[in-house]
Amino acid sequence: MAGTVRVGSPSLVRLIFLSLLLSLLGISYSYVTHRMELHGLSRSQNGNYLTTAELWLNQTLDHFSPYDGRQFSQRYYEFLDYFQMPDGPIFLKICGESACNGIVNDYIGVLAKKFGAAVVSIEHRYYGKSLPFTSLTTENLKYLSSKQALFDLAAFRQFYQDTINSKFNKSTGENPWFVFGISYSGALSAWFRLKFPHLTCGSLASSAVVQAVYEFPEFDRQIGDSAGPDCKAALQEVTQLVEQQLALKGKELKAQFGAPELDIDGDFLYFLADAAVTAFQYGNPEKVCSPLVEAKKAGEDLVDVYAKYVNDYFLGTFGEKAQIYDQKYLKKTALTEDRGGRLWWFQVCTEVAYFQVAPSNDSIRSSRVDTRYHLDLCKNVFGNVIYPDVDATNLYYGGTKIAGSKIIFTNGSQDPWRHASKQTSSPDLPSYIISCSNCGHGTDMRGCPQAPLSIEGNEEKCSSPDSVHKVRQQIIEHIDLWLSECHDSGRSFM
């Protein structure tokens, strides 16, 4: 297919030139959608990585075809400072739905030092610089899926084990591997252990969204619970006022919130809902609640106060962009701009949905953000052939009834995504809820707040540091046990 990147091909030369040009222009591919994950995080790290040195491997484009030999260049990283050569464990940190610009200096560095582990991390296909095609048409996106990504991980695991064997002259045996991920990559971590148990001793699935969800009103209900009655009432009043003002002065209102390009009202209302979500999901509830509650008590204009929060924090400190909510923008297929939003929406619209709809009553977000809004977005952006087959996804992986073993599930009490994760515990699949007022997405690995990122995942800023510490001790005990069982068996799996 035209546009596929091969090592040494003219397409690759053109892509390298394009990447250099974009770097000079200061344009980034990085994106993190709060509908799913993270992604203001990469903008807030300020170079705080264990490593940013890029390495590359040739990856198979279609793992499910015995006839298609096409490949693309996939980016990865390694950090060996703590590695007990040559037989120490290898920690595979999975990158998710955004550019992967290095190995972030969060709690995995602490764990690597404790266990004498090498840390490796591979960028998810299509995101960042791991680009199979030079345009992102719907046809070209057909190889973007969690299933293909899992085989990427398996192929990389074998490739890197061979690299270690060659580098340290290891003639027999394999290193014990352990896999880590947060959010969507947390789901990939759980699914990797489920589908490839012979390739890893176990996995940590932090805030892992293993349950594909067609309609997800629990997401909004959790925001209400996390906000508390006063803040929830203020947010609901903001939504009501915005809906009233949209009909009277829509353009002026959107400009007030720094989002004049959002012509579709549903896009704008989703943008406003996500702005509130960000505060709770990433451990900064006071950023939105404190000014709103005070303003409501003082009888001030709540729309003005919320607009200030959106501009100062959501678009400012957090670094989000209103354009990633714009369906006109999401339809663009060129690689000359940040395309992560289109890529993640494709996965949403084909595999997992997670449609964050307003509950039937007592909702915070607008009732206009409903299932029809999401389905219309999918069709508008990708065409009529696209539909999220969540039943097939849950049948393939098991959803919250996942039947794997040696997978640790962790979730923050304030994180709305925990309702798509596994929250029941069993001996083979331990699950932990970290409870505190600012414990959100990936708290066990990132500490508090989760964004802007606390380097080395500092737990002391959590409202209940002991809650985080206790779960981390459980994580260490599981890793220690499962690595030792791998070692005792003489192989890297159980």
C-alpha cells in the first residue's frame, strides 16, 4: 500500500525530512485525551525523563497476515543504569495513546533501582514517530488496534531479549520480564499477560480500562461524587447557564472559553465537561472547586469563573488545546499537525467506545453529550463504515471478568476511569483502590498530583500518603514473588 514506511525506502527519507522540518517549526505529534488518558503529562515534565535517547526496530505492519511482509520503524527506549547485568529483570513500560518521548522519571525508576532492572519502553504504533503511513486516512488506520499493538509488544520483547543476549554474551536462558502500563497502556499490560503469559512473569495494570463500554454514565457520576455536593451543584449550574447562553450568544461564549473554533455545540459542551474532568482525574480538585464554590457563595457569575479556570488551568497550566475537540480538525489526515486526537478517536470508534454520556438524571455534563453525539462524531470523522464493536472487544479480552493470572490492578478513588477497570480482587488478580481526595489516574505510579507530574511519583503530596504507600508495598511484594517464581522455574514465565 502506498505510503508504507520501509527501512531505507524513499518514503522513510521523506518522513525523516518531514520530522526534522516539524521539529524546526516546533510542531509536536503528542496528544493526550482526557476522554481516556493523560495527556497534558508530556507537556508538564520539563525533561524529567530517565532517558530520551531514541532507538529503533523494524516492526511488522500486519501481524495477522502471513502474506504481508511490510514493516515500519518503531521507536523505543532503554534505561540500564540500575540493571544487574546480565541476568537482572527487564521492566517493559508500555506507551499508550500519545507520542512517547522517553521513559518518564516516575515510580518505575524507584522499582527498577530496587529490583536491579533494566527499563525499556516502546512507542505505540501510529503515535509519535512510529508512523506506518504518511497519511492517516481511514483506510490507512485499519492496522491501528490493541490486537496489533499486543503483537508489537510480543515481537519487541523477543527482539530486545535477543539484543540483551548478544550484548552480554548470554548463550542460554532469558531474563525475567515484568510489564507496566497506565490507563489504556494499563489495559494493554493486563491483556499482554493474558494473551502472552509465557513472555512475562506478571504485569501491573494501573488505572487499566479493561472493560470496553458503549455508554458510560458512571464516568460522570464519579465526577459528581468526587466533587462533593457544593462543587457538584456549582458545576451543574455552570452547565445550565452555558446551555442557556449558547442559543443567545454562542460565538461570544465560545470565545470567552478560548474555543471559538468549536462550531458544533456538542464539541464545545464536551470540551467544557472534559475541563472539569481533568481536575479530578489528575489529582487537582481544588483547582476547579475552590473558585466555583466561593463564587457561588458570593453570588458571582459562575460562567465567568469557570471560563477563567478553563483558560488559566485547562488550556494554560495543563496545556490542552481546544482544537482537539473540533470534528473539522479530527477529520484531517495529514501528518503536518498533532494527529493524536484522530488516532485515539479511531480506536474509540472501532474498539472500546467509552462514550462518556450524561446520566439520565443529576448529571454534571450537558445532556446533549449523549450516545448520538458520539456516534455522529465517529461517522463524521471516519465514515459510515465505522462502529465500536465493544461486545467483540470484551469477548476477546474478558472485560472486568478477565481470566488471566499475576496481574495487579490499581485504581485511584477519585478517578472516573476506575469504573472501566477491574476493582474486585482475587489471589491471582489482586486489585487495590487507593483512597484519598486527590488520588486519581495512575496514582500508584505518578503520586499526587498526577498532572503536572510529580517526579518519582512523590506520594507525600497525596492527601493520604499512607494509602499510596501501602498499595506500593503490596505491588513490591507481588513483583518480588512473581519474579522469584520465574527465577525458580528457570524461565521467564509461570
